[in-house]
Amino acid sequence: MFGKGAMPYAAQLEVPMIISNSQELPKGISSDMLVSNLDIGATALQIAKDNRAFGFYRSMIEMYNNEAMQ
């Protein structure tokens, strides 16, 4: 898990994320990629077409589209 730091609690580890109606991802895909709940803000900004940085966190869409992260 690159760049995510220590995650000692199950609440941070086992939370499903569903992105609906995003034109940036193909329909019907799923991923077992490990992400942080803190990546939700960056993901929401990308879906809203807002290019502002969101701290050190990354968009889950950006991570999914980067084959090196999978």
C-alpha cells in the first residue's frame, strides 16, 4: 500500500466504496485495490471536475486508471 501509512483499525481497512454514474470509469468494474477513507475527498473532487489538490491524498479513479498502482 504505497503512500498510505499505518492503518491499524478494521474500520479503516474494510470499507467498501461504490462510485455510481461516473463517466471516468467503465461500467461494471470492481477492484480490490487498498485505499484510504481519506481518498474519498480527492475522488469526489475529481468526479466534480475540480482540479484543486486535496492534501496528500489521491483520487481512487486516478489510482484505478494507473496500472502501476494495481
